[in-house]
Amino acid sequence: MKNKAETYTVKGVSVSPGIAIGPAYIIGQHGVPVPEYALKEDEIEKELKRLQNAISKTQRQLTQLKQKAEGMATGSEDIILLLDAYKGMLAGSRLIRGTEEMIRNDRVNAEFALQRQIAAIKASFAEMDDPYLAARADDVGEVGSRLIRHLLQQHYNPFADVEPGSIVIADEVTPADAALMNPHDIPGFATVLGGAESHAAVMARALGMASVAGMPDLMHNIQNGDTVILDGREGLLIARPDSATLQNYKQELARKVREDRKLMGLADKPSITTDGTVITLQANLELPRDLDMALEVGAAGVGLLRTEFMFMNRPSLPDEDEQYEALKKIVQQLDGKPLTVRTLDVGGEKLATAFGESLGESVNPALGLRAIRIGLREPKLLETQLAAIVRAAAHGPVRILIPMVSSVGQIRQVREHLMQVERRLHRRGVKMPSHLPPLGAMIEIPSAALSADALARVCDFFAIGSNDLTQYTLAIDRGDDRVAELYDPYHPAVLRLIQFTAAAGWRANIPVSLCGEIAGDRRATALLLGLGLRELSMGALRLPAVKQEIRNMGMQKASRFAERIMSCSEDADIHDLIRKGIEEYEEPAKVVRRKS
């Protein structure tokens, strides 16, 4: 570890823009409350399997860390050796053997057995009064803590004791972790693992939290309480900064606050171009608490409510009444503004803890059992959610959005389930809207975009999910930082699929919105409008800047700007145009042919 007084600066991956300053709070270096409970004889094997699952997750995590360290230009050798040592402790070591024996013999839960075994090993090493063994005892504690954190994912809130204003430092932050963070208390976080396009990153941007990822030696160079500066724009972390650097960043932070306040003045202004085209700007909601901000910035409604929040960080699935009550509160708070509810999209990195091990693990989670595939495989799960949505629609305008649609048949099946739900609710005498909510498809995989004309005949609306559409079109895992530079929502192929979908919706006379990350990128606004989109949905904090862009542009110029971009075959040319923006865009001079 660096000297505590020495400044530590590291460049990572920019995840969420913004600046945050505060004391470091390192996840895993604080006391973790570990429960103790007795096991029945027939529960022992299940508990041993739970331990093995935690070991497997920890091994994968360490492998990711090692791969990231191997990609570092310098200073990776010591990190790699340490990670290899950690992995060795997970294979038949005293730590694992002792824990398994305690589970079998004492019939106690795995995390409690682990904690006792860690304490026993540390005590035996301490008796030898050897500095080398003392360091090895710390290594055992580090590996054991990782295992315990994986075991406690359903029961432990790692941010419960974070002091307001702290910068969270962690190996990684999952979507479930991000859901537990309060941006009023935690202005930013930095992680060893992660990429700019993971779902946790999307949530960080929606919450307005500065975030940087991809720093292999992060945990070894920061101590709890160190002053930390996070520059999410540059992907930079500075620990223990000198006074001049700290003062410069405080001034930059104050300037940004003033700019944000200025943009907030647009909340009551219409979202309309200089030549009179009205653009609907709505907000994406990760959590119900985001709605206050969405309304404050003047969102015309909620274009995407991710319902995973109802399933995360809990040991059991929510029933129909619980889901209904959660949705009803949002509908009522919107007070007549529309709400688009996306049905459950779990799988891959979005796996909700309430499912436990019931869904199993896919070899490739992004291509496996997730989203509507789960819903159609588990009809009770789908119909419970559909019933809650239909009931909530009795209190205001609601639409139902189906994620990861790949065929017309899937929409037909969902509509059949929706009709069954309607009949069941009618028999129960439950209050319902006069008409069933509109049913739409999320266009986020190439097969859906390419069959958009056919889907438009069975859908009431489209919502383009550009994040996954980019991932599946380019065959890039957006959560894998090793290939992060290849993830490009402005790739010609992705833009053509967006254009094709928008045109299909126009021909069928159904609404088409875009709710991916590029909707909130003000540099992309002219392009998206020029491609034919008239509805955009984004993180609430990005909405004022996008509205400002719209109010300063004309549709004719935006259309020609989009035409120019769509004529490019090289990624670099597209990025050059996007970077310059519509204000600097100069239309090619027309060639005037003289008569001979």
C-alpha cells in the first residue's frame, strides 16, 4: 500500500459523469453482521452446496481481477501473484476444509462457520509472532470476507452504515447493490471490476452518481477515511489529493451545480423544436424514489419503469397485491401522466436474488433464460405481474412493455396470457380499466428490429432498447470491460436497425420511443430526431440538457444531419460528426451543373 500521506492517482473507465468528493468507505473492510442459525440433518448438503456456489462466484471474481491486472501496462506482477494466492485458498485449503467440517459436525450455516474458521486461523498465526504469517492471516481474512459477502447477498446491506457524503470503494457493484444506494448519501463509487455499459453503470447514471471502474490495484492503495476525488468524466480517481487539486475540483463541482440549476429552469418549458415539432421527453425509472426527480425536471411521463426493483434484495417473490400497491403509488403520483411498465427482465447480471437458484446458471446468461423467455416458461410469474399492472391501470394511463421480444409469436402468447388475466380479474370483481393497457415490444435484439413491420401488426407501440440492441448487434458483452472499447451505439449497423424500426412504426401508425442510454446523450438528440423518433426516454437528470438541445434546433437541419451520418460507412466519420454536433455541422455544398 502507498504511504498514507502520498497522493494516489489512477485512471479507470468512465462509468458515470460528474464529480464527487468525500471520504473513502471500503466495502469489505467493515464489520459484516453474520447470522448464526442451526441446520437440520437434511439441510446440511444444501448448505454445503451453497458454500460451493459462493466459492465458484469468488473464483470467477478473482479470475476477472487477474485478467484485468494482466491488461495493465505496469505494476501488475504483485497483484497477479496475490490473486493466484487467493484462488489457491479456495481449493481444499484449511479455510475451506475447516468450514465444511463445521457445517457437517456443528450443523451451523456456512457464513457463521466461515467466520469462526477465519478467526481460528488468524489466532493460530498470531501466536507464532511472525510478520510473514501475520500477512498471510490478512490474506485468509480477505478471501473469507469475499466468500461471506457472496453468501450474504440476500441478507446484507453493505451500505447501511455508510456515512453521508462517502465515496464507496468496492470490488464491484451489482444492479442489486446500486438499488440499495441513496445518491443523497453516496455521491459516487469506484470499483475494481465493471464497464461503462453494465446495468449497474446505467443505474449509476440514472441516480446521478459519479462512478469510475476498471482499477485492479484500487483496494490495495486506499484506506478507509482517505479523501477521494472521483472525476467520472475523465475516469479518474485521486486519493489523498494535495490542497491545490482539491480546491480546483471543489470549484469545478460548484460550477456544475450552477449549470444544473440553470437547466432546471427549463422544467416548465415545452419540448419543441424551433420549427414547431413537439418531442415527448419521458423518464426511465430504476426505482420509485427516482420519480420525484423525474417530475421535478418536467418529464412528460415514465417511458420505462424497470420492475426488477420489486424482486431484488429479498428472499421471496412479491405477490400480486404487493406489486399492485407499488405500481399504484407510481401511477397516482404521476397524476395522469403515462406510465410504461416493463415486465420482469432478469437473467445475466440482472438476476434477482428472490429467485435463488431456481433459474440455474446459463453458459452465456445474455443469450440464455432471461426476460420474456422466463415469463413464458413460468406463466404464473408472468400472469401475476400482468394482473398487478392491469389493476394499477385503473388509476391512470399505463402501458405494458415486453422485454427481449424476438418473434411475433411471443407477443401473441403474452396477449393470450393478458386476456386470461382479464377474465380472472373480472370473475374476482377486481376494479379494472375500461380497456386493457396497450401492449408493446421492446426492440433490443436484431431479429425484432428486422421483423419490425410484422411486429407492428400485433403491437400497440415499440420501445427501442439501444443498450441491448448494441450488445446483440455487435456481439459485445456490455458488462465485460475487456471489450468495452468495441461497444458502440453509433455503429452504422445499430443506427440502421433504429432507423428501420422507427420507419416500421411510422408505417403502422404506432408510437415508437427510444429508451436506451443514447436517448440521454445530448450529442445524439439531432440524430435521433432526424431518424424519425419523436419520443425519447432517459434518466431524469439528463432530460433538461436534451430539452435544451431540442429547443435550439430545427427539424429540417436535424433530418439532413441524420442523412449525412447514415451515409457514412466508417465508424470514425460518424463519431467525428457526433462530436462536432449539429451546431457545427455544415451541409455539403450543392453541385451546380452548367449546361454545356
